[in-house]
Amino acid sequence: MVQTVQAKEIDLRYLIDHFGLQFVREEQFFREWQENLPEITDIQKQLLDQVREGYFNLLEYPPMLEDVVRMAVVDPILFIGGFYLAPFYVKSEESIDLLEEDDGVLIKGRIDTLVLQNRLWVMTIESKKAAFSIEEGLAQILVYMLVNPNTKQPSYGLITTGGSFMFLKLVKGERPQYATSKVFITRNPGENELYHVLRIFKRLSQVAIA
């Protein structure tokens, strides 16, 4: 009999033990978030400044729940970046199933947001409550990325609380490997770090559909 487990109940230890997942810390493995980043326009910067101001305003009216994070922060960034336009399209709350045949375990879950092009997953986004650490959703988003049927090209992901953003790269194979970017913080003083988030978004989409 197949046992069903929810993706949100899976932790990193489970993925390491059952799927052989490896965390790669060598910088060369995931250079895409640092190199050849496209520029963004002054208008895009102005819009991202409004997104950050909206985030600060929401913090004053807790709790800041997952749906609010997606509506107020993630969705506007997707819009500003042109990810609602061809050749991309967006799906929300997409169901996924990952069967672990050896142990007869079926992992089920729903992906918050997918940005796709020609059935290739460009970005998997898992938003969390602002009070949560992004580590809370790391194993969950990796489960979703492991479901990607494309095994020849890397998958890219983003996990965000609205206040912090971290990109991921997953390379499948005999033993799947993943790496993460630095964490970008919305409330950091100085230049709006959402500028960097959008530039990386655009760069990873270029790589994924090349």
C-alpha cells in the first residue's frame, strides 16, 4: 500500500536519505545569480520602490499571511518583470506528486506559483508568512523542483517571506544537487534589494529558456 505524505511535512534529512540530495557550496555551481545580470529600467526601479513601501506598510498590520505576501510582493515583481506576458505564463496552486518507489511513499503538495515557458519550469516560488524563516520552506520547494520532468537542464527556484528572498538551483541526475544564492533582505537600508531580485529573476529566465 502506498503511503501519502504532504510535501510540507518533508524535511531536508528525508530528502538526503531517500533521494540522495546534496548541497553544493562551491560558487562555480551556481554562478547564474551573480553573472551577466540584465539591467532594469528606472520605471521598474520606481515600481519596486513602491512594492518595498507596501511591504513596510503591511508589517504594521500583522499578521502578514502567506496569501498577502504573494499578493503584495511576489505578484507585483512578476508583473514588473513581464512574467505574465508571452512566452511565459503563470500557474498558481499547481498540484504535484512525487512517488518514492522503493519505500512506497507518495509525496503530495501544491506549488504556490509557477512561471513556465514551453513546459519548462523557469521558477518555482514558495511564499511563507513574514514571521517564518526561509529555511522553513527549503525542503518543501526542493520537493517541488525534484518533480520537474525535465532532467537535462537545471531547475531554478525562489523562496520568499516577502522580507527575504533566496534563489535556488537544482541539477538532477543520479544524485540531485542544489545550491542557494545569498539572501536578499527587503528592509536593508541603502539601495532597494528588490532591484537585485528582479535582475536575477530575469537572468534565470534567460538561462532556463535558452
